[in-house]
Amino acid sequence: MRSQPVAQTREGACPVTGAPSADPVGSAGCPLAIDPMVERLHEETVLLREAGPLARIELLGVPAWTITDHAQARRLLTDTRLVKDINEWTLYREGVVGDQWPLIGMVDVDRSMFTVDGAEHRRLRTKTAQAITPRRLELLRPVIEEITHRLLDDVAEQGADGGPVDLKTHFALPLPMSVVSHLMGVDPALHPRLHVLYRAFFSTVTPQAERLAVIAELDDIFTGMVREKTADPSDDLTSALILADEGGEPLTEEEVVGNLKAMVAAGHETTISLILHAVRALSDHPEQRDAVLAGQVSWDTVIEETLRWQPPSTHLLMRFAVEDIEVPGRDGEPAGTIARGEGVVMSYSAVGRDRNHFGEDADTFNVRRPTPIRHISFGHGPHICPGAALSRLEAAIALPALYERFPALRLAVPTEEIRNMPVLTQNDLAALPVLLHG
Ligand code: STR
């Protein structure tokens, strides 16, 4: 069912200017404006894929390229001509993009492992990545289990009257924040404020003055925290980042703060979606849910298929071309050229539904895919998500525990009524009302 604006787009009205356009959507003449309200994410995904492996988009008034094919995404994510340094972006250098752009907080961030490449990137990333390998994470398992069961007690209490419970508020939202906070040493007393701040940070409808105040407050919180831990280190990862290794170059205060912010934001705003989308997908596909609950399909498969079909990170901002880069099309002919100084987004929501890679049923949630689900929803190459194993572990504990406690769990509203938050870059649901006892 296509509703109005998308239907107009398909008939050729330019979604940017609104004027009828002879140019195909996604071409230079008529970029596809990404919907900041995220009202029909996967109808947009279809348009993006139709526009080609390389498509022109507009992000709240700012032009960029997007990559929509799995093969091209993999290739470009290891191409050293695309870098993370925002100073390579012509629109930024020339002041066209600045503090008034609603997405500025996604790209103009403190120096950290998220913003640099090459040898400096290894310097900034290695210690963090090594602290959250699957092996090291086994130490966190009891902590995650404890948090999960405590939250499930709360969920049970909320639903004790048989009425609907919002699984986001009471489960999927607090869980990742509690876990990443434990890892990084963030004071739990800060959680309520951090939830308010990140909600405003990510939402495209936050007035820009408020967003800038939110960014400043987050900066104060995390800088204050790093200073306290510098004076009085403990055994969390933030303290480990502050302390120099033997013979190694210590990270600067800005770099520690940058890594800490990246870890908390990424640990928080992504795993929420993974958990919620898995529950929603299983609820919408009861036959698959029953197979999982009967032990015929593993929770790991559910997690990987959810990551492919509903990537938490829908559009990853941004990389910049330091040279012209020609991108081949699906027919082998050039699809277009990313010019030096232009910005590139990875549209994982489109990449995860690439039929050339995942087969003709790429649009379908199917935990029984014949081939292993080799998605790249955690990225690929040197910047591949360092928290992937943590996210997978959280989901692998949370989902079975949830269904063990409430095997008859189902959605409390028709699935069409479940809305995305107005968060352009993330696949974040506004709420997931469920009935615990069917
Ligand atoms: C939020 C703001 C900030 O201070 C630092 C970062 C860097 C890491 C970013 C994070 C951002 C936003 C969410 C991201 C995360 C890395 C992974 C996460 C993009 C910009 C994803 O959604 C994949």
C-alpha cells in the first residue's frame, strides 16, 4: 500500500522541488529527499534501490550520494579515497553546512575512532575494540543477564493487569544504556537524563537551538566524567582509555571524550532497534516464531536476519571523497562519479535488501534462508562496528529471556500502527505495545 507522497515521487514529481521532473529520482537533476519523519522507511528503500547502486539524495536540504548495493558498499568501505574527516567536505569547508543543519551532530563530532582513518584510527580504536571482543565479553554476560531479569520483572509488573506494556520504555530502551554504562563506567543516576538528551539529539523535529544545547550538555557530562576518572580511575573502559599503555602514546582528553560519546550513543541507539524489530518481526511471522520457540531455528539466526532486514543504522553519515571515484552500475557501465569533496552515505536499509546478494526474497523476513546471512549492517572494513559482539550478546540474552518469561507475547496493536521515530539515520520505533499473556 503506497500512500501519497511516495506515489507522487514514483510518477515523476521531484521530491525535492515538488515540480514535475523529467529526471529519474536519484539522478543529479532530482535527488531523492530522505523523509525526516521516517513514515515509510521501506517504501523509500525500494526507491533508493531503483535509483541505482549510487543515488543522489538530499538530507534535510543538503545534497549527498548514497550507496544502495551490497557489493558497492563493501568495495567503498575499504576504499581509502573515502575518508571520515569532515574537513574534506566541500559544503562544510565553505560553510554551507554548519550548526543550523539538523544532522550536524551526526558528523561534526569530537575527534575519536569514528572520525579518523589509517594509523591514527588504529591508535584510537584498538584498546576499545580489544575490550569488547566476544571472549572478553563473556565477563559481561552475568551483568547483562542480571539487568535483563531485573527489567523483565518490571515488564511483568507493568502488565500485571493484563493490559498493554510498551516494550520499548520498559525493556529495549533501558537495557542497552545500562550495559554500555556499566562497560564505560557511566553513573546510573545519569540514565534518565541521558535518555531525554539522546531522544532530542537524534530526533529531526527537535528545534535546532534545543539540539545545540543538548549537544553542549552531553559534552559537559562526558568531559566532566573523563576529568573525574583522570583524577580517580577505576576498572571501567573509560579509565582504561585514559591510562597510557606502556610505551604507548596516551589518548588526549578530547579523544577519550570522543570515544566515550561514540560508545554511549552507539551502544544506546542501535541495540534498542535490534531488540524491538526482532520482536515485531517474530510477532508478524508467527510460524517463524513458533519454529524459534520450538528450538528449530536459533536465536542467532533471528538476530542476523533482523539486522539484515531492519538494520538499526539505516543511513550511516558520512564519508568524504578525497579524489573522484567512479562507481560501476549493475550492468557494468559506470553508475556515476563521486566528485572530490562530496559526501557519501551508506544506506544499510537498502543494502540489506539487495536482491543480487540476498536473493529474490530479500524483501521478506525469513529465518530459514538457505545460505548464511552475510549482511553488513555493522559495516565493513576498518570502521566495522567495534561493538557488534556486544550488541549481539545483548540481543542473544534479552530475546530468549523475554520469550521464556512470556511465551504467549504478542503485539497489542496492528503492526501497521507501529511508527518509526522521526530519526533520519536510525531505525528507531516510537513504541512497541505488547500483551504479555496473549
Ligand atoms: C553521536 C554523537 C556523538 O557524540 C558521537 C557519535 C559517534 C558515533 C556515532 C554516533 C555519534 C551516532 C550513532 C552512530 C555512532 C556510530 C554507530 C552508530 C552512527 C555521531 C550507528 O548508528 C551505527
